[in-house]
Amino acid sequence: MEHIMTITHPYQWLTVVWWLLIGFFLMLYIILDGSDLGAGIFSLFDSNSNERGAIMASMAGTWDANETWLVVAGGAIFGTFPLAYGSLFHYLMIPLMVTLWGIIIRAVSLEFRHHSKRSTVLWDWGFGIGSLVTAFSAGVGLGATMQGFSLSSGPVPTFNGGAMDFLTPFSFWTGVTAVVAAALAGGVYLRARFDRDTAIYRKAMVWTDRMFYLALIAIMGTVVWTFFKFPWAMNKWIGSYWWAFILTGAVVVFAAWEMRRASRQQRDMAAMMWLGVIVVLNFGAMMATLYPWFVPGTMTIYDAANPSNSLTAFALAMTGFVPVMLAYNFYQAWVFRARIQEFSSYGH
């Protein structure tokens, strides 16, 4: 917060705005595709082939558009923070490749399942495992980013560590946390999508009850571990604006309680909205904790940013693009808002 108060140059403001926009794109991906990934994880524990097909059908009109925000975030990093793009993606090469393969396997499974009855089981497992792998490897990548990495000296700093530097107990834990959080989101999503008389809805009720407490433990464990492991996080949380983080935490607890209450009362859309509030608050707190770092201990957002002319040109190019995507996502959610009453396979 103190750093923001000292910003005077327009270039610095433009850098902050682009950093916030990239965070916004990633947050949208987490909210929108996180539920789809969680539904895929849920399908691994559902042995009924028709129900697995119905789960895929529930996201038939939205899953590919939801993934677009991840592509937008990656493109924005390339255009606005090239140093971070080159070095961070080198550092995270393995988890990013695993994430990409998980996304590909899930997409292929969604499209191919209804074409061959003999290989239905294969695509069912591909959909579930692809979702699980994507959530886990993305969580590992987030934890590894928080740890930071070493850069070479010279005019163009690059990552000079080993291929497995990203993998630590902490990054593994954040991967598990991402899986559990996605699983909770998937259960909440399926309850909002399916009619209350369906078997999937009843199974999702039990699933949500279990995942709520597992997610609570996993997220609290991540917060405590972060506090004691990273001085930059501890200093921010107990610094001048400690009260803002305490207030945010209190609102998150309230939102979690409201989500749980709405879930028990079968107010499924309300539960989904409260879950979205939790994600927004947690992501906002994470961004506030990170600032001014792009990668903690490695580079600030100002170190990683493109020259001001490039940031301005990229901003002009994206000005008309992002609102259209937001409008399209809203339109999709509105069109496919009705509950599914009968089981049908993806593509039918």
C-alpha cells in the first residue's frame, strides 16, 4: 500500500493497472473454469457412465469460453511483462506443460466421448484425470511462484536454476489445496446445474459437505504456512495495513458461513455466489500481499514491465476486446442458467 502512495509517473500507474488486469483475468479463470475442473474431479468418484456424460453435458456451452481467460492472461503477460514471461515460464516449464496437457486431455475427452460408445470409459477417465491434473499442476505453479527463483546476471536476466526447483513441500501443498478447492467449487456448481430430483444432485450434496471442511483445512493451512515461511507476506500482514487484512479475513469467514448455510438450505445459486465472493476476497488479499512483487524476491512489477509505449499500445488493443469477452461470458451464463432435469450426453 505504501508503494502505491509514492507513484507519480503515468508509466508506473499503467504498470500497476496492467498487473491488476492480469490478476483479474486469472481470477476470472479460477472462478469460471475452477468449477468445471471440480466437476471433472467429482466425475472420477461417480461410477455411473450416464451421470458422467450428464456432467460433461452440463458445461457443454461454456467450458471452452471459460478457458479463454487463461489464454488472455498468458498473452497479457507476454505483451506487458516480457521479463516475467521469459523467466517465470522457464522456471515453471514442467508444471505449465503438465497443466497444458491436462487441459488438452480434458478437451479431447469432452469432444470425443459421444463419437464412440466402445471408448466411452476411456474418455470418461480422460475428462476426470485431465481436470485433476490441471488443478493440481496449476496450484503447484502458484506455490512455486510465491517461493521465487534465481536470475542470471547480465543485460537480459534469465532463470538459471534447475528443472525441478519449482517442486517443494509448499508447492506440493498448494497443488493439493487447489484440487480440494476446485472439488468444492465443482460440487457447488453441479448442485446449481442439476434438478434436485436427480442422482447427481444428491451425490453432489454429500460431496459438498465433505469438501467444504477439507477446503477449509487446506486453505487455512496454506495461510498459516505462508505467514511463517515468507517474510514478505508476514511483513505485509502485520504492517501498517494489518487491519485491512484482518477485516478481509473476517468477511471471508462470514462469506464461508453464508455459503455453508445457503448450501444446507438448498439455495444453490446463493451458495455459488458466496463461493465467488470468497474467491474474489482471497485473490484480492493475495494481490495486495504480493505488491509490488511480480515474483516475490525475484522481480517487481516495475522490473518486469515493458516500456511505456508498449504498455499503451497493448492497452489500446485490448480495450475493445475484454468487454466483449465479459459480455459473452455473461450471455452464456444467462442462456445456460436452467437446471438439467434429464440426463443427456455431451454433444446431444
